[in-house]
Amino acid sequence: MTGPDQIAPLIIPDRGEYLKTKAGEGVHIMGVLPALYPRELLWAHGILPAEIWDPPGEIVQANAHLQASICGVVKRGLEFILHESDLITSGYLFPHTCDSLQNLGSQVKDLLDSQKPIYSFYNPKAANTPATTTFYLESLKGLSRELSPDSTELSPEELIPFCELGAEIDQLRAEIMAARAADHLELSNKTFRRLMRAEEYLLPQDHYALLHTAQNHIIPIRKTGLPILLSGILAPQDEILDLLDNEGISIVADDLLSGSRRYPMIPLQPQGDPWEYLSDRYFRLPPCSTQANSLHQRIEHLEQLISNTQAQGVLFNIVKFCEPELFDHKSLVNHFRQCGFPTLKLETELEAHSSGQNLTRVEAFIEMLKERAIS
Amino acid sequence: MSLAGNLKYLFMKDLGTPALLGLQNIKKRSSRPPDQSFGPALKSNQRLKAILSKHYLLARYTPGAKKVAWVTSGAPVELLRAFDIYTIYPENHSALVGAKKLGAAYCSIAEGAGFSQDLCSYARIDLGHLFSGKTPAGKLPKPDLLFCSNNICQTVLYWYKVIAHELSIPLIHFDTPFVAQEQTEHDIQYMAQQLQDMIPVLEQITGKAFNLKSFETILKRSQTSSQTWGKILESMKSRPAPMTIFDAFGHLAPIVSLRGLPVAEHYYDVLLKEVLTRVDQGVGAISDERYRLIWDNIAVWYQVRHLATFFARRKMNFVTATYTNAWAETTGYLDVKDPWTSMAKTYGQIILNNNLKHRQQLMQRMIQDFDVDGMVMHSTRSCKPYSIGQYDLRKILSTELAIPAVIIDADIADERIWSGEQIQTRLEAFCESVEDRSYAH
């Protein structure tokens, strides 16, 4: 079976090569741990954020510092940091996401005596109220002061162009996601995922250009694949994406922490104060397991995604030991079961390759979806 | 709230529960003979048992009389007390279940309902209780609202979201920015404003108006109780220490779950008097205290007696712990004249919401102040904020202070995680190191 990518390949820069090139050009690169952070602010400070979600390779050194029951994202993040990559020149940013990442940031800074600067950024968890907004605005400005050599925050004029660029990226991404939702995007699951993950390491202008090129892959006719929704922290391994491609299953939308949970459902336009734009953008993000959103809100959001995309099932890809996802999961699955809507949960430790067991489970899930589609 | 419900509650509070508990005491007078390694038991143990039993028993009579909240251990409960809300602490209840070695059974109920075994066992036990109604406390009232703060962990937020969803009840969340370096003015303002924003919500839920005077009285009581608790813990600097940290694990229940109430304030006055008398008389918690240890992390509830005996027989006493200290450490920030910002400082800076440099320095002080010879760290699967960093803390502290240290991997309340032989071997080797070090000195 020929993959759709053979029709019009999309060139997505390799993460390692790209970062090496940029480092060689003197770009300041900051390692950013998951998940939510004000990317526009880093850009405006002349920093390229290189996100650290699941760096490949064996976990060796980190095991001496972390318990066996700590999730792969945290372990791989620490392993990467301990290797003291020369690419990371501007230190590390630890946005507040969960207990494990919270402590990891402090561990690296306070106990492991990192030679590189360590920054933290607290994402407020409380509901959007004037107090929360004020706090978030102050936190943004505080981070800006920390990043500035003279401890002054950026002026609106310095920040606005990057907010505008960010908004254009959001807009382009939303158009591509809409095409994907309608299954009008001629990209394989694997390529589409790589395209989406390019945001984790590309300079905004390169990311914008890549998304612009990807628009050429929007086709006028709907593909014939069976649409599904993907939820969790990260997308599954390539073998699973390939399997879905080969079986004509199309991931038409995602509810991934590394993906769409970081983008407002409807892109905002920066008007007026750029700080307020960044704050508005944060508070309009979709419901997330790591935040205080109710489970009812999450269910409603997933239902909306399903309704928008005509998805026929949900694939949950959950990182082992990830508490926020594991707590939410049962209620989400219960809801879908009551509606007779198929779901499958995969658990991963972020291994390079998928287990045979997971592949078999996905195969069975696909068979079931196909049978349902026929009946 | 109904008149009949109120009358029934008041009757049970003042007459019914004391009578019922008195009858129970008559039935349960026999207890196992004391191990010779221990000194005389604290007299306050019986009082503590009575207070907690009454609290759980009385909870059954709240329907129609009081609103009930399920609350996390680090939440600023004083605000709820100002609205006369009856509070139940699921963490305390889970610890009770764990101590009775029922943790695995309750966890299994939650796991059977679809919750992962990798989740916090306090949460799984609580969900197991929620789905089955089972409890060693007889019966617990269902909550009318939930009140949580992520100052102890983010887990409580995820866990309480599930309960809120299951029971369709409101969840009030107090968001406490993690102290990565030091608390900022905007951290404090954010928390202080959240607390004030909760007032109209609580007024609506309870139908009662907020009374600042009454709130200040509660806050003052809370502060006094925490300070007394701190003095009780300080008494363990004496040689021999008048109690062990395993005693303290039990005696901290009122400061966690009855904080702000007169009963807790009075109880700690009595306990302080007792431990100070023991100090004056040279009465130790173990019969021959030769070595002094520090405990890090939450108790292994289902092994408290075993561990206490294991160490007492080796003449080792745990005289301090980061866990018990948590309810005394930040009390100094409380100020009745400035309730909101002072509560933000108090609740926002507790050990688990503070950075690991703070923890390292705190433990250093405790080791020195309590003249500690060795450190036992419980790395628990259930508590990531307490456990991540322990491997490095152990290395740093044992090197800098030249004391032996051991980490045991276990769990707070799920007894399936306990690897008895492996832990025994590790602890025996640790005890030898403590003895060797002492001999060398």
C-alpha cells in the first residue's frame, strides 16, 4: 500500500540537525520542559525554545536520581539535562505542570547544581477570575524581568511583533487543523504528527513557513479514512501511526497536552496590550487534566471535537505514572462507554518502539471500528 | 438545615456520642502486653482515641444539621469553620484504613472501577470508600462540597475533581503557587484574593453570613494549636525524648483534621503538659534511648507498630520528622490582624509547596537541633512531591553531616507495596552503620 506522503512530501527539518544549525548560527536556545509557557515572550527575548518531551536514548543517569515510579517524561527530561547538551545555551525553563515536573525543576536547580540558569513559571490552576488574571500577568512580567540582562520587562513595542507572529501561527495551525478535522489534509498520520511537533523546536518564522507549505496539502475532496480522535500527553510511536495509516485510519483531531491543548480553539487577534493578549490566550486554552477544569468541561470539549470531526473512536495514549491523565481517564472512558462510543487506552513509557501487545490492541480496535462502520 | 436534624446532632454531640463511646471502651478494655523496649505509653493516647472516635461518630448525625466538606490536609480550613461546616479529611481516613491494613482491599475497589494502581493510595482508598461505602469508621457522611489546596500536591486537585464529578457537588480550590525561590508579593496577593473570593461562595452554599470576629477567633485558635503542637515536637529534643515520632504520627490527627476547633486547642495543651512532665521526670518513649533518628516523608501506616518496635529494640528512637513538623513550621506567619495575607504566607510556604533547597536546609537544622544519628527516608509511590529529590537529599545530607541514611521504597497505605525482607535487610544494615558511627565517635 502506498502512503499518501509519496504524492507530495513535506520537508520537516530534523530536530537535532535544526537545533545544531541554529546553535552554530549563534541562536540562544533554551530547553523548555512541558507543557504551557509563553513562547512569544521567549521569542521576544531572542530565545528559541527547544521543548523537551521525550528525548530518545537510554535512561541511565536519571535512574540514580529518580524513583522507578516516576513517569518517562520526567526521567527523559532529566537524562537530557544531565548530558549537559551544548545546544542549550540559555538554560532551562520549567513551567508548572504537575508535581513531578515541579520537583524536577527544583531538584535540578537546588540539588544538582546545574551550571545553566534554571527558570520556573507557575501556570495558575484556579478558574479564570480577576485575581488569576492579575497573577498571570504579573508572572509573565516577572519572567520577562528574569530573562532580561538589566532586569527590566519588555516594552509593549518589543513584545507586540512576536504576539502578532504567534497569532499568525495560531491562525495557520487552526486552518490546518480544520482541514484535518474534515479529513481534507493529504498527510499521513505520521507526517502530520511530525508537522505538529515541529512547533517544539522551530524558530517562529520557520514554523510559520512550514505551516504555510503544509497548506498546499489541503485537498478539496474528503479522504476515505475512518476518522479517530487522539487524547493523552504525546502521540503514540511511529509503528502505531503507520499501522493506522496502513489501515486507513485518520487521526483527525487531538486532545494532546503536547498538541492542541496548548492552542485556543479559536485563535485570538492581538489588539492593544500584548501582555493582556498573552493572558487571554492562556485562559482560553482547552480544558486539560493538569488544570482545575472540571471533568464535565473536559467531556464537553471532547464531545465537541468528536462532533466537529465525526470521529468514530478515541485513542488514549497515556504515559505510565502520569497522574493527571490517569485520574481523568476513568471518568472520560465511563462517559464514552455509556454513550456506546469506542475507546482504547494505550500505556507507554515512551519507549522508542511500540510493544507487540500495544500493536495487537490497536489492530483489534481498528477491526472493531471497521465492523461498526459497516454495521 | 432542619430543626429536627439540628436537635439530633446536638443531642449526639453532647450526650449520645460520649455515652456510646463509653460503652465501647468498656467492651474493649483488653490490650496486648507492652513490649519491654518501650517506656510507659502516653496517657493522652486514650484521650486522642476518644476525640477521633467522637469526631467520626458525630459525623453520622450531620445530615439535616450541618453542611459537610471533604477537605485536604493543607487547605485553610479556618474559612470553613467560620461557616460551621463539618469537615472530614479523606487523607486521615485513608491513613486510618491503611493503619488497619485494609488499604489494599479499598484500593482494589477503586482499581476494579477503572482507576490505575499507579495512583496515590490515599486517593484510591478514598474512591474505594466512595464507591462501596466501606469504612472502619462505621459510616461517613457524603460531602456537600469539596475544599482542596494544591499546596500539598497537585494530586488532590485531580482526585477531588473526580469526586466532584461523581457526586455533582462544588469543588472549591485554593491555588498556591509553588515557591521555586521565594514567595513574591504577587503570589501572596493572588492567594489572599482567592481566600476572600471564597466568602460569597461559602455564604451561598451554607446560607450563612460571614462573621469576621468569629473567623478571627478560629484563626487564633488554629495558631495556638499549631504553636502548641510545635512545642510538643520540640520536647523531643530532650534525652530521652518523651515520645517517638511514631506516637507523633498518631497525635498529629487533631492538628490536621480538627484545626481551629476548641477540642484541638485543649487537647494539645494536655498533651504538652504530659510530655513536659515526662521530660522533667526523665521518662523516655523507649526504655533505653541510645540513638536518635529522623524520619522523612509520610508514615508507612500499615507498618507503624512494626517499625516502632524494630527500632526500639535496637535502642533507636525517631525524635523528629519532616512530616509531623509540617503543621508547625509556618504557623509563625499567621496574624489575626492581617488574616488574608498571613494565611497566604502560612499555607503557601509549607514544606511540600516549597523548593528542595528549603527542604535540605530544614532537614539540616532538624538533624543538628535534635542531635540526630541517622536518617530514614520513606520513598513512597503515592507521593511524588515528597519523594522526588530524596535520592539527592540523602546523598547531600549524609555526606555533609556525616550521618548514615537509608531509603526504603514503600507506600503510605497500600500494603501490597511493602517488600518486608528487602526492607528488613536494608534497615538492619542501616542500624549497624548508626551503631558503628556512634562507636567511632
